[in-house]
Amino acid sequence: MGVLGKMEVEVDIKSSGDVFHELFDGEKCEAKVIVEAIDEKNKLVRFKIIEGSLLKEYKSFVATLEVVHRGAITAVKWAVDFEKFEDFGPYPVKLMDFIIGMTRDIEAHHLKE
């Protein structure tokens, strides 16, 4: 049996957080990813990987994006739930680093507007 794992990262942002949640129009779409859940009230979107290179390393892979408000601070929280094929298989650290960079880039773009 593979090893279950979970990683999360939360990035504080200066914008309202709507720019992250509004990337999606509320409709499910399918490519290599299925948008499994969109929660307008909690500004949460969950993606399930159904095809592609990640599934060569993991039996299953689901990513969740959530906008979190903590008083005057707004953060974007990403969580990935995955099942590794083997105990010694890789954790998705590089992917999380990419997600942090992408989050900061999206925010920087929208702060310019």
C-alpha cells in the first residue's frame, strides 16, 4: 500500500483575495484536472488531478486553494493531499515552491491594476 501524505502552505497577501477565488467562474471543468468543489462563501476551490505527470509519482493528488482572513491579514492557503506509491517516494516540495511563487506573481499583477 502507498503512503498517504498531506502538505499545506499559506501565503499572506495584500490584496482582497477575491482575485484568487475568481479565477474560476463556478463551473466544473475537465482537462487533466477536475475542479471538484467551489465554495463561494468560504472562497475555496478543490482540484483533483486525473491525468498527467503527477500521477506517475503519486497514486492520487488533490490540491485545495482557500482564501483565509485573519483580522487585517488575508492569506491564500494551498493544501495538497496525495498518496505516494512507495514509502520512500518524493514529497511535492518543488510543486509547493512553485505554488508560492505563482501566488506572489498573481498578487503582484493584480496590485498593479
